[in-house]
Amino acid sequence: MAEQRADAPDGASYDGLRMRSLTKSFGSFTAVDSLDLDVPRGSFFALLGPSGCGKTTTLRMLAGLEEPTSGTIHLAGEDITHRRAHQRPVNTVFQSYALFPHLTIFENVAFGLRRRKVREVSQKVGEMLELVELVSQRDKKPAQLSGGQQQRVALARALINEPEVLLLDEPLGALDLKLRRSMQIEIKRIQNEVGLTFIHVTHDQEEAMTMADTVAVMNAGIIEQLGPPAELYENPRSTFVANFLGQSNLIEGTVTGRDGDLVTVDMHGTAVSVPADRSHASGDKGWIGIRPEKVLVGEPGEELDAPGNTIPGGVVTDVSFVGVSTQYLVRMPWGQELQVFAQNTGRHRLFRTGEQVELSWRPEYAFLLDHAQDASAGAQRADAS
């Protein structure tokens, strides 16, 4: 569903990770459905999706922990589809860290090198502990470290083996919110420094968008959309992506014209415009999408700084003050409640429940999705992988 096919379809001359028609079935259930995917060498790539979408099964096939039902996996030009896990140039960092509790931090990191009888262990471990900023903790046991420090030990232990690909399986799921956010930045810094390919599996949209260069949104065993985080957020191509990445107002409309760079849509009696390159509906009907933070709210007749699409007749039905913004629900004349996130800049007063308002947004912020798709798809995100 994205730019997934490139040269050398067999993967022989591609130096990154290439999957072709990769499928995994468990009985009559297909967990991963004919996946085609290229991951460039040295990139930070995220597989994002809800529980049961197939992302963890994909990771397990890459790690050699699950045998594909069909399809191929090439890594750095070599076919590793049926290679055993320990024979692959791949390491995995799990949510549970899987550290050896009886070994010091130094010995945990050195474990892989000692198994392979690599020389200069002390120098290599020292360099890796410096990378993850744990030199001062080298003689401690894992139980003496915080969750974030343990996660960095797990990273160091995997990276010291210099794998072609590092797989991150929900690596921050056990951390609290504040620590999770700092670790997102830390892992991205480490990836930039070592330059290895990282593939991060997560159900957390913020995690994927903060850390990854490229995100593949998975749903029911297939990739719904793939691209840079900003592109997926600003120009989703399906209702699932629009709802799963952040929140979207999806409003039914009828296409009345397609003229060059603009598509005109009748939205319950109001003519609105959508850029042609953000229109993904082929029929006469579609879902007009607009992100809540792109919607401006004002008093009836107030001139709003969003020429082009102004919708009168709204009534505020709910107000939630969340610090940096105020989140409104506004019931429109056709009965639908729209979400509006207004930044608390102090330039505008807060509206109260029951007040009449008008909404407005710039046409270039809107998108149009196929009406055949479920407008609620992806809206109920799972809390676990």
C-alpha cells in the first residue's frame, strides 16, 4: 500500500531488509497477509498498530522465532527466510529486558562477546557503556538500576553484537510516562550514533512518531499506509490511519466538482474545498477529514483566520481544560459533534457549554477519504500490543 517495491525483487542486491509476500497463518487465521516491505539500511523504522494487527508476528518472523507460511526475507542481500534465530545478524530488545539478574551490568553487556570468544571484551564493553551513559553503573546488578537504566543495559547488550538489524519489541511499555518520553529521545540518539537499522514494534502512536523516520501502520495483517510520521498524520489515506494516528473529525459529504488542484464537496449544505492531492475518494461521496487542532472556534459572525470553510450553527456541548489547550465538543446543525482543540494562548476567551459558535478551517488542512470505509475504524486504540 506504499512505496514498498523497488529494484531487485529477490532482494539479492538490496543492502537493507526486504520482505516479499511474507505471510503467516495460524490455522484458518492469517496474522500477516502477503507483506511487501523494504527497510533501508541504517533507518529507524516503526511497525505501528493495535493488538492483533500482525506487527509482533512480523517481528518474530524477522527474528527467526516464527516460521513464515510463505514469502521471503532478505537481509543485506542474503536470504534468511529459513535461517535459525541464532544464525541471523539480528538482535531483539524485549519489554521485559531479559537481563541476567546474577551478573553485573558489565557482564550482562559482555555476554554475547564472551559466547563468541571475541577479544578485547573490556574495551568494547566500555565503549558500549559509554554510549548508553552507564559507565558508573558497570559493577552493579540489574536489580539496583531503575527501569530506564535496565532498558539501556538491554540496548547495550544487543548493540555490542553489531547486528544488521536491531528489533525493539514494545521496549518502553514497562516504563512510566515521563521516563518513557525521555527514553524515546535517548533511543533515537543512540540509533543516530551507531547508524544501525532499528525496527520498533509498538501500539503507541506517540512513540512511533517521535522516534521513527518511517512508520508503517498495520491493521488486520496488512499495511494501511507507510511514510514519514508527518505525512501519515497530515494526509492519511484511510479512515483507520486518520483515527489511529491522533484524532480526526470525519464528516459525510458529496463531491460536487473536481477542478485542477481542488475538490469541492457539499458538507450538509456548506460547500467546502479539499486539495486534490489530499483527496482519496474515487466516488461521489466521501468523508471530509479535519484534525481537531486545525479547527478554529469563534462567536457567531466573528472573523476567523481560516478563509474558505466556515460552518455556522454550532453549539458547545462539552468543555475540557487540559492546560496547553481547551478541548471542545461542538454539536453541528446536522447533529454530529465535532472536536475542537484550541490552544490556550490567551488571545481568545473560553467558551462555555450551551454557547452558540461558528467553526472554520483552512481548505489546505482538510482531507477526503473513501465513503466505503468505516468512519470509526481505528478509533478504539488498544492499550496493549
